[in-house]
Amino acid sequence: MLEFAILGLLHQSPMHGYELRKQLSEVLGGMRSISYGSLYPALKRLRAAGLISSDEPDPRALLPADAPPLTGRRGKVVYTITAEGKERFHELVSQTGPEAYDDGGLFGVRLAFFRHTAADVRLRILEGRRRTVEQQREGLRSSLARTRQRLDRYTLELQRHGLESVDREVRWLNELIDTERREATTTESTSSEKENPWGQ
């Protein structure tokens, strides 16, 4: 997940580690915080694989005033995605298997980079995610039906809250899927009109 997000951000523009960490926190949102202890090993792996490169820092360049004290005041190493990295990123955004929409956090990251993803791939990922969440919902409903009589009211409320959260996600996914389908239909209509402007 982290390496995918790094490649996605560097695909947009080169960045130094401090800026990359800030951008990753925005992309990942509340899912997880990124420490330098996890970021720099990931950057090292990507560089060793030839997916990114790094420029030597300008010794006169300083980090921002709000940079953490441990980063020192030395110049910044700037990371850039390579041609191989772009190829790998496009390979990753084209994947539509369960790894693209499971609960491991990758779905949220994939969604953050949907603008780089083909429309048909976006739709398959959203539909896969909806199937996964609907299965979770059915599991929660079955569990609630079986155990309702044995639960105290607090545990029952907790299970109901979980079910409501899953219901909300299914509704949200339905809206995203409907929007994707509408946009695909509009694009197809526009393409047909351009190919056959006289309606013949």
C-alpha cells in the first residue's frame, strides 16, 4: 500500500522525503500515519528496484522551519519516479483482483489515485468492493439474528452501529458505481456522435 502510494505521488511530481510524508498523510487520511521509520525503508526498496531515483541534495538548501528536529538542517534529497516506476504504477492501477478492494487499506489508496485508472478498471474495483462489503453485511445480519437474545443492550447497539456503517458504505458505493456508469454512457454517446456526426 505504501509503495503504491509513493509511486502514485511521485508520478505526479518529484518530492523530497518531508513533502512526500505530508502528502502521504493527506492521501491515506485517517487510515494510518506515516513515520520516517516506514517511509525511508520503502523509498530505499523502490530505489533499489529501479522504480525511483534520488538527486543529491544541494548543500545550500535547507528544510522547512517546521521540519522535525531529527531531520537536521541539511539539504533535501529529491525523489523522482523512473520510467520503470511509471510502468509499475500503471501495472498496479490496472489490477482489479481482491487485493485492489480488500480491507487492508489498499482500496482507499486506490480510490485516491482513480484519476490515473481506466474507467472500466474503476468500475470493476468498485463493484468488487461492493460485493465484499455486501458479504460483510450479510455476515453481520446473520450474527445479529443468531445472538440477539444473548447480547446485552450495549453489545447489541455496537453490532447495530457496525451494521449501519456497512449499510452506509454500500449506499456510497452504489452512488459511485452509478456515477461511473453514467459517465461511461455519456462518453460512449459522445464518441459515437464524433464517429458518425450525420447520424448515418
